[in-house]
Amino acid sequence: MSNTLVYVHDPMCSWCWGFKATMDSLELSLPEDIAVQRILGGLAPDSDDPMPVSMQNMLQQTWQQIASVVPGTQFNMDFWTKNQPRRSTWPSCRAVIAAKAQNSDFEIPMIRAIQEAYYLNAKNPSDVDVLTALGEEIGCDADLFRQSINSEATHNELQKEIQFARQLGVQGFPSLVFINTQNQAYGIRVDYNNADTILEQIEKTNLA
């Protein structure tokens, strides 16, 4: 059992997008004896229903808030006029699993592709066609990807990861949990603008 920093996220979680730069910096700063494990929290189940206007307005305000409190985070507000938004993030979560199944090195590129499509390029990652195109762009076999994204094995893996996040007591995204070699889990406070404060918490926990 190694020291592990569990990062619980969702590719369509806007706060996770806001945390991207700091998380990248944190990973570069972590000691070599700490592994990073990404777990998909599954923000919103599959749905074909249009997102209520009230929720659309709330999310647009959230995007604006994130841009104001996390400098450098960009959002393309054209998403809200170019698409029919749905409260459905599980397809994008399964897309990460499907890409990773083809090649473990595809995990992070798939997450990035979904985030950039959604937040920068005003595309809808709730749509399997969009996700399949993104998978192909990062090197996935498109036919295999399309089969895998809705396969029973992929559905089961997502539910397994969601359950693991719940067992860790995670209630929102992004979340960080440090698990030491004794399998003791410690919640780590997320600082959206400073990787050093996160690293300090991890180091204190690791010495506890």
C-alpha cells in the first residue's frame, strides 16, 4: 500500500475546471512516494431532459464567479446559446473510463479534451457523438470507444468509482483525500489558487 492522493472530480464540474492549473502544479510538486489516483464522482446521471432555465442561469453565474475568484480560468458563454444543455455528466465520466480502457495514458488527455470542448469551445459533452469525436482526436479507436462508453463494464466501473468516493465521505467536487500506507484517509482542503497550501496539508498528514 503506497501513499495515495485521491482526486475526486467530474469532467463537467466547473469548479474542477477552475482547479485545473493548481492541480497540475500540485502533481508536479508531490513527493515521488505519493501516487495520484483520479476518481470520477459522477455529478449528474444520464438524462435527455432539457436543463431548466433556472439551473442554466445558476450555472452561468457559477462560471462568472469562478472566473472572478480563480484568475486565468476562461469560460465560453456561447455554450448556453449554441446548445440544448442537459443536466447529464455521467456520459462524460464514462468517456474517461472508455478512453482509459483503450490506453491508460488516455485518461488525462480525455479529461482535458472534455473540459476544453465544454468550457472553451462551447460543445456539449453530454452528447455521445461529441465525446466519440473527442476520443478519436486523442487517439482512441472511434468504433470501440462508442461501444465501450455505454457498455455494462463501463457503467459498472463508474458506479464503483462513485461508491468509492462516497465511502471516502466526499460530498462535492473537486475533493482531495490523502490515504497513507496504513490505509488511513484524511480530507485535504482544496485551495484553488495555491498548490503550496495543499502540499503543506499533505505533508503534515503524512507526518501524523
